[in-house]
Amino acid sequence: MANNNVNLQTEDGISRITAAIKKHKRKRVTYQPITPEQQLGFIHHNVDCIGCRTCEIACKDKNGLPPGPRFRRVLYIEGGTYPDVFAYKVNMSCNHCAEPACLPTCPTGAIWKRQDNGVVDIDSTLCIGCRRCEAACPYGAPQFDPNDGLVKKCNMCIDELEAGRKPYCVAACMMRVLDIGPIDQLLAGTYKTKAIGPNDKPVNRVKNFANPALTKPAIAFIPHSKGRVDD
């Protein structure tokens, strides 16, 4: 079977990308972030997550991903010295930022932000697999699919949202520690969700997480005490 993948390191691969950029070239303009009617975001409870990775598998199944690319990633954080040791999980995907770093780097305009719910999406018919967005994102959200040479990422299961359902990762979470909702309400703790306990205070940053000021991500966490950032 012929291999149709584009090897970006070869002269042929570079020439194909250059030709694709010229084909889809648009007038260069300064990116102006839109203000969506409502910005949806994720919330994850770092303490109660058991790290089963069901959300990861549900996401890969929904998007038909091959081995390698993961739109959602469960990160295991461990540390300390006996007897003061700790472990917790941080669950990450695309954060559908208010000022996404990926969007202005795309030379073809394949990446766009939805006006109604703030979801950042990729038009696969315009993507040329140059991977500039992958390099720009501080959260590692864009993922290169070697099967078709395109960059893909979480779009919050937009088809499910439009059908009145929640994303596959949220629906699959057996502990109900992962959810979506209006990000302003999630951060304020006013959104009704099982991911927020009675005395929990959501934050928008945990240790080793990129500074939210960079892109204004739509993400909230219930942090572990060892992962809390003291501003």
C-alpha cells in the first residue's frame, strides 16, 4: 500500500506545504479575538479523579484516533518525601481559549472560534499539516495525525453539544469529576455540577500549568493542596 503521508523534513514535503500555503493564502490581517455569546469551558476535580483514563479512551473512540494522538490527556502528578508524599491527576485537552495562540499562527485560516459557544475548531479541509499551531499552543492541544498528515484537536464534541448532549469525555467519566459549563459560572462556583463539592473553590491554574494570562483558557480546576498556586 502506498504511503500518502507528508514527511515535513523532505524537500518534497516542504514544497507541497509551500504550494498549499500559496493556494489557500488569505489577506494578512491582525487577529482580533471574538467575544462569544457564551464561553463554554471544562472543569476537572484534581483530587477526586482516580486516573482511570476512561475519558481518554472515549475521546479516541469518538474521533477515530490512531495510536499516538490524544485530544484528552490524564497527567499523573506525584511527589514528596516519605512520609509526606502526594499524588493527584490533572486532566487536560484543548482549553478553547479566549485568545488562542494557535489561531493566528495558522496560514490557511483553518482554525476558528465559534461565536455562539467559544469553541475553537479546525476545518480539516483547510488544514495543510504544517504544525505551526502545534508549536504555538502552550497546552499541547493540537495533535498531528500521521495517518492523514493533518493536525486535529478537541472541539468539545461540537456535534454532541448541538444535539443537547455533553462531550464523550464528560459522559464517560465514572467519577463525575469532569464537566463542562459556562466558564464564568464554573470559576465562580455557581454552576451546578458534581465536579464541584460543597466547600470547593475552583481556580484557573495549577502548578506546572502555563500562565493563563497567555491565552485566557476556558478551564477550571479543583486543585490538590500540593498543586495550588499562591498568587
